[in-house]
Amino acid sequence: MEIYLDNAATTALDPEVIEAILPFLTTHYANPSSAHGAGRRVKETVDRARHTVAQLLGASPDEIYFTAGATEGINLALSGAIQAYDLNHVITSRIEHKAVLQTLRRHERDGDTETSFVKLDERGNVDLYHLENLLRANPRTLIALMHGNNEIGNVTDIQAIGVLARRYNAVFFTDTTQTMGKVRFDLEEADIDFLVGSAHKFHGPKGVGFVYINKKHQLKPLIYGGGQERGQRGGTENVVGIVGLAKALEVSYRNLETNQNKISKLKQYLVSKLAISGIGGICYNGESKSSENSVANVLSVSFPCLSTGSIVTKLDQVGIAGSGGSACSGGAASHVIQALATEPDKENVRFSFSKFNTFEELDHVVDAIVGIYESDPAVATGKAWKKIASWA
């Protein structure tokens, strides 16, 4: 039995997405930049996909630019804004995705910008009071703060940050890779200058994403070529990916409340099962346990260390896919976990869910985890864990 609980990394294609993209793998394969009829018809399909994404997000079609994924969109938005507006100061956090942190680090290394890190509380939440102080001291800055964290699930109040950005004439970029397709956006009302999404996080294909660029901005492109994406991103469009992205977002929005309610129940079910599993010393990273303050599909769990190896590896050996990092054997925890006030010498495991997961799968996962601890030699001496309840 294989159980996939790594949906924050990537998701399975929705059947409706597969159906939508098949004709563009077989029949409608023309280049959308071609002037002949076949090319024009494919170009019309790309335009319809752009309109679909824009309509769902409350944006204009001319504010949506298709990319090869969120990483490219992040680079385009951050580097493009820094260069286009000669911004020399950036405010970010230490728990952003590496695509953000490494892009900003490169600009700082090149002497383009200086970076300030907003304070986080012990659970990884942004200190809005400190953010305002940083903005007051550094007007006309670039804010780069994510909406939903990919490791600990924390949801940041981007509405409040947008208000501060307007107050201090800042430019606001937010990484919505983990929340796109899981919450509803109304960009017509939001104080957001740039955001990104990636199709494979919401049951679309890999290798395609988009960047929203508010129409008041014009960025310098990263990729030059044939003038595609209105000169913002050269290169022949990934038509299959674009069609799949638009369909995946459409399906996600159509069933958003129902699916997110189910996924939230899956997360709380796993929490409740772990609570009665008999494994002591379990705790949760960031806000991931919360139903209100985290994305529904992410649960970051800290387990007591085993003496015989990694929990993630042992789960993988029995067909259960999760992700994580361990400080148990001298390894380094992720930069996100290191930024939090977490207990040392724990193994951090991220379980991330989708609409395709079931409660029965989670029963099997907890049984597997209990079996792993029961078979660990350290259990006999009480070094790894403490049995606090029966799991019968």
C-alpha cells in the first residue's frame, strides 16, 4: 500500500486536467506565435487560459504572465522590481522559500540592495509592529513576505501587510505558491503588487506557473527572445502546461470550500490519532496544528529521535511518502525550523495532504509510526520516547 503525504511538494494531476490537456498533446500542437490558422487557434486557447486565471483571481488578463513555475516568477518579480525602480532596500523574513532568499542574497552580494529581516515570534508569525518600524526607517522599500509557509503552514496576514505597504510607499511581493488554489483571492481589492503561483501545487502539471504583475508596474524581463508574454518572458509558450494550469485553478476554485474542509479534517484527524498513539514528546512546528492560522494541508510534526535512523526513511520503506529533516544524527534542520523556537534533537516530519487522501490512509500511517517506535531498541531504556497511553 502506497500513501502519498507530500502534497506540499507536488500534487497528482486532477482527472479533469488530464482530459483538458490531452488534445494539446495530440491534435492542437501548433506554435501559438505562428501566423497560420493552426497557430492562431492555439494562441486563442492561451488567451482564454489567461482570462480564466485572471477572472478567478480578480485581476485583468494583462496582469497575468505565464512562466515555467513559481521560482521563475519569484526571480522575475524580485529582480525586475529592484532593477525597474532602483530599490536599494528589501524587507523579508528568515522563513521564506529559498527561491526568495537566494535571489535577494544575490542582489545584496552584488551591492544592489540591503536586506532587513522582520522579527518572527516563536511560532514563526510576522511581527507587524516591527515591520512597520522597518518601513518607517526605510521608505520606498521592497517587501517580500510569503502568504503560506511551505514547511510549517503559517498563514501571514497579507492584507495587513498590503495596507502598511501603501502607507509607506513600499512595493509588496508575496509568494502564494502554497495558498494558490486553496484560498480565494480578489486582487482587484488587494494591496499586492506581485504574486506567484505554480500549477503543480494545485493538481496541475509541473513546469508551468504564473506571475501577477499589477498593471501599474512594468518590470524588466529576465528572459529575452521572441517577445512572448507581451515582451515580459521570451520563449515559446508551454501550451500544454498553460491549459492545464487554468483548468486546475478552475477546478480548485469550483470545489474549494468542500475540498479544504475535507483536508482540514484530515489534518485534525492525524493530530487526534497521534495524541492517542502512545508516543510521548510529540509537538508541532509553527502554526501547523492550528485550523485557523495555517494552510489546511500542512502539518509539521516534531518526533522524538530514534536510535536506528530516520522516521521519514522508515516510512518510505513501507510505502509512505512524507518529508522532513532531522537533527537527531548531527544533520541540520531546515532554515525554517532553525528560525523557530523548537526543541533540539527532534526529527521534523512534514505531512501534507490533498483531496485524494483518506482517513483510512492516516490510520495506516499512525500504525506504521507506532510500529517504528515499538521496534526501536531505545524504547526499552526509555531514551527515545515514553509510552503514555495504549494504542489498542
